[in-house]
Amino acid sequence: MGRNTPSLRMEIESIIKEIRKAERLMSSGDREIVEDFIKKTKLHIPEGSITSLDPYFTFLLFVILEIRNEIK
């Protein structure tokens, strides 16, 4: 039997695919920032996989977490 619900990794990859569509219209500086956000989010997929949070919320939560860690 197959999965009925996509994994968080699959959901995040879907979000990234949508972001990449908008990325084409961004300036190169903004594209670099978006790529950094994507990398930061991918670091936390394993711990996010054990939650039932919305994937979009999870994406943003992990970006904010990493930015906060950089500020410290």
C-alpha cells in the first residue's frame, strides 16, 4: 500500500517548486536570499517531520529560527 499523505519533505519540495516560479522575476540579490531561505529550511526537515504543522508554516518557522540563530 502507498502513502495517503505526502511527507513533509515532499510538501517542502512542492513549496520550493512554487517559490522558484516567482524567483525568475526577482533581482539577483533577492534570488540569493531566497536560496538561503531554502537551504535553511532543508536543514530542519527531519525535526519538522514529527509534527503535524502546516508545511508553509513549518517552512517559515525554520527560516525565522535560522535567521534568529544568525543574529545571536
